[in-house]
Amino acid sequence: MERREARGGTLVLGGGFAGSYVARLLRRRGATIVSHENFMLYTPLLPEAASGTIEPRHVVVPLRQMCPHAELVLGHITRHDRERRTVAVESLAGELEIGYERLVVALGAITRTLPVPGLAEHAVGFKDLADAIALRNRVLLQLERASIHPHDASELGFVFVGAGYAGVEALAELHDMAHAARRYYPVLRSVAQRWVLVDAAPKILPEIPRRLGEYAARRLAKRGIEIHVCTTLESYDGTGAALSDGTVVPARTVVWTAGVRANPLLADLGLPLDQRGRVVVDATLRVEGTADVWALGDCAAIPNTKTPGFVDPPTSQHALRQARRLAKNLAGDPEPYGYRMLGQVATLGRFKGIAELPGLHLWGFPGWFVTRTYHLYQLPLLSRKLRVVVDWTVALFFRRDIVELSMLGHPRRLGD
């Protein structure tokens, strides 16, 4: 097995939002990143990538460009030896053993599923870029199927389970796309589409102030979207979704966005975990009981000195602030992490959004504009910002693209 040392002595496990920003902010001190992909996904723009408003490649940032002073190793972590300070990685070129002086764990989270009959077999998720592209293709493919069988209500039935940011924004964007595409299907112009939002909470977007949540609910309802709160998905057989309130929705598409859970790989690293499987850290983001291991992002239970008694929610806004604090802690004297959220933003489709700012609540076009401005500001690299601006500008003047590309990644064999 080949052995090497982490660049700058710092090994970062995970190239997501948290891990990539730590490596970027370490700058010339350097780091080695171990990641499954060679890019960082800017998840807040994922719904717009799914709807085709933004080219999917523009919501990802190449790690080698974002972190020019870091070494990138594409591979899967297979073993962690705390005593020897090494991590074994199954890379594209074989197994490596990487030694470190400081280990940063930022392995993120995966979709949290429940034992709902038929869920794993028939539903789809919305967590990464592959999910977004697959969901876009699926919605467009359902329009094609419905144009052949316009009287089958399940073809144009779409159920989103989970009314947090991911579920609401994805539903709003894809609803816009599907209704805009209907003009190209004359046979479907008089055929109703059924879009349903389901959540066990008593209201949608429970993280935001009530006034903004109520506006979002009214806006979605005005567009004909059914909202079922205090409701769960009981079962799904691929053609019909049974809800706990007795409703049965004919639908060939169920999208599961009901929360996340810590990466199960954490259990193999020999680190202390809480009851939810997250790494336990102290106020400086150092893993409890260790001197050389830190953790941040969705995979860790991060105590926040500005919100005593609560750990940070799994949002990109918090992950960025954690990364800034940790990069400083790794470079100098560690200080406690503390961050008070400045606000929250979300889009609700074309020209509509909500924004909570200190002392100010915005909705409609102003909320939409502030949301886009914030995401553009946070997106790394000028080249990515410009690409997204061009995509947004083009979307203002031209209708949405309705090309269905499910064959991507599945090329025909020579001779077929």
C-alpha cells in the first residue's frame, strides 16, 4: 500500500460545502482533501438546476479551482487508525494510506428515510446533482407518457414529501417547468396536473417566521398545489400514494425530501457519536477526547455559543461560518465558535420568494431578488458567478428547455 503525508499536515475528509471551505480558507498552508467527487455542490441552487433555469454544471465548483493549494484524492475511506494518525483510502489508482497531523471530518449527511412500504422501491430523492437531473428527466418523461395516455391520472401526479427548504423550492421550480412545458403538448392543455406537498409538521417551512410561511403556503395554494400538513406518507406502490389523512393520490412520481441523517461512515472512524450518529465536538470544533481531530458540517453536533443549549442546523449558511472558524483555529489559537443566523431565504418559483433579514421580512419579487442576490454572493469563484448570471439572464427572455436527457451516462454500445 502506498503511503503519503497530507499536504500541510491537514487531511480533510469530505469535499462538500464544509470541507471544501476549510481547505480553501487554509490557503497556502495547504491540505489534502479526500472526496467522492472532484467538485463542491452549491446545494441552495439545486432546485433551479433541476428545473433547467441554471445549467447543472454551473451549480458545482471544481475543487481543484476552488482550493488551488490543496491536494485532491478521489476515493472512498476504508479505515482510520487514530494511534498511527493515518486514513486508508481506496482511490482511483489503488489503496493509499495518508498520514496526517490534523484530521478534519466533514463527511456530510445522507437522506433520512423511514420504513414506509414501497418508499425505497419507487420513490426518488433530492439530495445531490444526480438526483436533480434525474428528477427533471422524470418530470419531462411523465409529460411524454401522459401525452400518450392523457386519461391516466397517475402520469401527471407528483407528490413531494417534506416541506422544508428542499421540498418547497424543488416543488415550486419543477411545477413552473411542467406548466411552462404544457404549451408544447396540445393534448395536455386541458388535462389537470396534480402537485401535492406533504409534511408531518403543522405548517410548511417551519424554520422561518410564521408570516413568511403563511405567504409561501398561500402562494403555492394559489398555483393549485395541494398542501397536506400534519400528514405522513403511509405507503406508495409506484402508481398511488396513500397519505395518513386518508387521501390517495394517483402519482407515478413521489419525491422524498423529509430530512437528513449523519453519514453512516462516521461509525467506522472510531470517534464519539451522539444518539443521532453525529460526531460530538466541543466549542472549538475539536472532537471530544482527541487532540488532533476536528469535525464540522452536517456530520457533527456543533455547539454554538450564540445559541446556548442548541446545536447548529444542517444548513450551508452555518457550515460556511463553521469552516471560517475552524480554518482560523487550525492556523492559530483555537477560539469558541459562535454565530447568530442573519436570516433565511427561499425561492417559490419564477419571480416569487421569501427572505427573512434582521428586522425585515420580504416576500414576492423583493424576496425572490434578495434570495438570488444572496446565493450569487455566496457562490465561490467569479467564473461560476458569471455563468449563473448568464443562465438567469437567458431565462428571463427565453422559454424553458424541455429536452429530456435520461440517456446521459448510459451511452449505446458500439454497433447498437
